[in-house]
Amino acid sequence: MKMEDKLTYSEAIAELESIMDEMENDNISVDLLSEKVKRASMLIRFCREKLTLTEKEVGEILKDIKPHDDER
């Protein structure tokens, strides 16, 4: 099981915000910068995938509950 399997969207956003705060306040050493940027990239990818999947799932749910033309 990958770590991303346990990660929630809210946790990913919170971690991204934390990384951004560190970068904006120059609190990241040059030695850790590459690692933090890689992590941020992974979190952004995770969030995009989660949003895309959720959008598809919600669309399917709404399609199923929408009245068909012959049911009106």
C-alpha cells in the first residue's frame, strides 16, 4: 500500500500549504528544497487526480438520479 492510499485530499492540501509557507518565509534550506518541491509536485498530482475522480463519480450519481425524458 502506497502512502498516497492513506492520504486524504484535506491532508494533502494542508501539507501543500505548509510547504508553501516554508518556501515563502525562506524556512527551507537549500539541502531540502529539492525534496520539498518533489513532495509538493506529488501532492498537487494527487489532488488533481482526486478532484477528477470525484467529479466523475458525482457526475455519475447525478446522471443516475436525473429523471429520464420518458419518466416526465
